[in-house]
Amino acid sequence: MSAEYPSEKCLLTMPDVVMNKVLGKLDFPAIQCLRKTCSTLRTFIDAVKPDPALDKLQIYVKHDNIFFFFDEYVYPQYYMNGGGCSVKWYGRDDQPRKKLLKSENFVDVVLRDINTLLTNQKSVMDSLKIVAFRTPDVILEEQQELLYQVSEEFLSNLESHLASKPKKLQVKTFEIQVAEVAQVLHLLPHLDVKNLKITNGRRVNYDAVLNMQELIELEQWKKLDTLEILHCFVNLRIEDLLHLKRCYLHYETINSAMIEELKEAFRTSSHLKSFRIRSTQSDIQHLMDPRYAGPHIHYDQVVGDIQTWFFSVSTPEQFLAISIVAHQIVFESGWWVFVPEGATIN
Amino acid sequence: MSCEEPTTSPTPENNITVVSSDGKEFLLDLKLTEQSETLARLISNFEYDRTDVKKDPVPLGNITSAQMQKIIEWLQHHRYYPKWEQNDIHYSTSFTFETWVEEYLNIPNNEMFELLNAANYLNIPRLFSTICRIMASRITGKSAEQIRTVLNIKTDVKNDVYTGIPIQEDSSSSEDGMSEISLSPSPPPI
């Protein structure tokens, strides 16, 4: 034992069971500070590998800096600075501090710290959000290209770390903003995810159609409860979505066959809760089979008229509501008691 | 949570005698020993809860009379509390304590650690967990240097001139982790 300490009882003389119990009550920054007090504690903590029990982690990648949050207040920022990396953070006296790491790539530095954060994470994270590519309103073309390179470097290096973990990182909600689906594929195969949100970060091609083929072949795809894909169109088959409970997707066009397929799935499968699909079409209501009774029309102050068709389902006391408003069609399971008076059930 | 102070005194039928490491005897009500898993198991094994069984004094070689006195004070206070339920899986535990506990544990660090050892030895989970929470509350939010001061830890590594954190000659920045990242008033614009 290298640290000097008094012969009387102190933290360093406590049995492992006591140390483990105390560590179990500390958050990640506190454990890191304790680790720095002396080599005895450093060795102990490195051996025990306490779970930082991170609840959430948000990472923002920009063309010349990256920063992340893992609780309300802690957010180190890493800037490209010539051939080095400037790290900005706040001391416990709330004073900003800055340190220049010469000849260090800022992406390598931030990844080192993020890896430190995630290495011992064993518990399920509530949320992991990575804004890997988001172009601001005004951005030079070369900056956009640089941002893409930085985000690729960041994601592929983070992928290496996640792939090296013996167990997939468990995350309830994984939210990622990217330039293309391939960037999602860097990380998703190494995560155990329930809810997935993908946002197209390129502002210039909101009408791009994502090629999701590789994504839907992942084992993670089948395990998803919720899927949300924003700012781009998808070309997914309805049958590829029917394991989900909830989803929000944009299709360039939808047709009557898709609506019928989804309607039948909702009528026979009790796990389906809510599917919200947007389209460029403004006349979706004409896609509904005219033989169905309805629609029940409800006026909403924000979105205007909402046309709803009601259907019985296989589960007693429940119904399916198909609502159409503006460019959206929404499939929702509900309880009988919420069917409005005067509405007809198909 | 509050509880009533005990009103009954131990009688030969409902107590056992424990002997501290310095030879002092303490008469303990069997009701109080239920909070100590070690004593409860011993009483069950030797059937000391039966009135027709002769009860030999129980030696507690690891616990001094001063510590035993302190522990009995804890047991008395928590006599009517419900059985302890372990539910703090993660660190997200409360660092607020009832006033009685704060006063009870307003003792020097070395005494606190001795009491912690005693609570561990006697397996009194509520006391053990409470002291661990107190220790954690004294660590949380402090820098490495402040923790050293509070817990009287002397380090064998030299400090970084700028951050005040210890540096080991053979350690890289990655090994140093992120210890000095800390609280700040407001997040940067996203």
C-alpha cells in the first residue's frame, strides 16, 4: 500500500464491503474525484470498476468542437486548436477553466473521456442522444464537409469502443442525428435499444429517401418498441414495422393497400398502440375504403378538422381509430369508453 | 419517520448479555437484537428466545464498550421502525437525514469508521447503510483535494500545479479520467 494514512480507522482501512457500499452511493464525478485522492483508492476503484450508473448522455459534434452532458451541470467542451485540443470545463468554484493539450486530436481526446464514462456502465441508460451531424442554417460548404469527416471519425471510433465491450450498452432511448443511415449503423449494432429516433441532419435534402435495408436486418430492429424517423422519407414495407408498438414515419406517398394492411394488423395484434405516418399527399382521406362507416369529424383549434374511422378489434373493450388530419394518418388503439358519442364502429 | 421511545426494560426472560472487547457487559432486549442480523441468527441458533434455555453471555471481541453503547442507542431509537428494506441499487440515493441521525452521527471521522466497522460486524443494515450514505455525502461534490482534507487521506502522488489533482509519473491523461469536470452555472448553447 503506497499511500500514507494514520493507524486509526479511516476510509483506506475499511473492508471491501464497506468501500463498495460507499462507492455504490456515489455518482460518476464523485468516484473520479475519490479516485484521484491517492494511489490506494485509485487501485481499488480501478479493480472494482464501479458502475457509473449514467442515466443519460448527450453528445454534440460540430466541425471544430465536441461537447457532451451526462448530468444537468457537467459538460466538458473539446475544441480543435491548431494542432492541439483545448478542453474547457468549470471548476467547483464555478470558474471556467481551459487546458491546451498540445499535439492531441480533439476527437481522440473527447472519445477518451467518453470511453472512460462508458467503460464500466452496466445499468440501463434512460437516454443516449448523439447529434453527430446537424447543419446550421448558414454553413460553408467546406465546413459541412469537415463536419461530416469529424462525425465519421467520431462515430467510427466510438463504434470501436462499444464493439469492445463484452456486453452491449443498454439504452432505453437512442436518439441520433446523422447525415446518412450508414452513420446509424456505426453504433446501433452495439447497443441494446428499446426506442430509436433518427433525424436527418442535412437540411438541404429533407426529401431524401433513406435506404433502411441494412438497418432492418439488424437484431436490434426486431427488438424495438418505438421508432421515429424525422426529416426524411422512408421506403419501409408495412410488414417490417409490425413488431413495433409505436412509430412516426414520413412516406413520400402512401396508398390504400398500406392503410388496409395496417388496419388489419391493428385489429388482430394487441401490441400495436400508435402509428403516425406523414405523407406529401394532401388527400389521404380518399384512400380510405368508402364502404367504411364514418368518418366522425372533430374540429381541433390547432390542426382543423380531424376525420376519424372507428373499428372493432380482437381485444374486447378496445377499438382502433384511424384519424386523418392534414398530411397525416394516425392509427391508434383505444378503449371503448373513449369512443365519442354518435360515432359508428366498423 | 418517527418512532416511540421504548418504555420497557430488559428482564432476564427477554434479554441476552453481550460482552464488549474491554469486558463490559450489556443487557440487550431481544426485541432490539432483531435489528442485528448477526445477533438474531445467533439467538435463533442457540434458541435464546426460549425461556427454558440458559443464555450464556455473547462475547463481541471486535466491539468496544463505547461502540456498543453507541450501537444500543441506535437500536433503541429504531426499536419500532419497520424492518429495513434494501432498495438503493444505484447512487441516486438521498443525502438528507433526519435530525436525530445527524446528531447521532455528528462524531469524528475515526469514530464514524469504527462505528461503521461495528455495524458491518453486527450486520445492522439500517445503521450500516446510513453511515455509508453519510460518508458518500461527505465525498459528493468535493474535489480530490477537499476529499483528502475531509477524510484525512494523505496522498503519495504530487499535485498538478493548475488543477490541484495528483499526477502519477506513469499515468497518461486517459488514466486521469475526468475528475475535475465539475458543476457549472449553465450549459453552452446547442
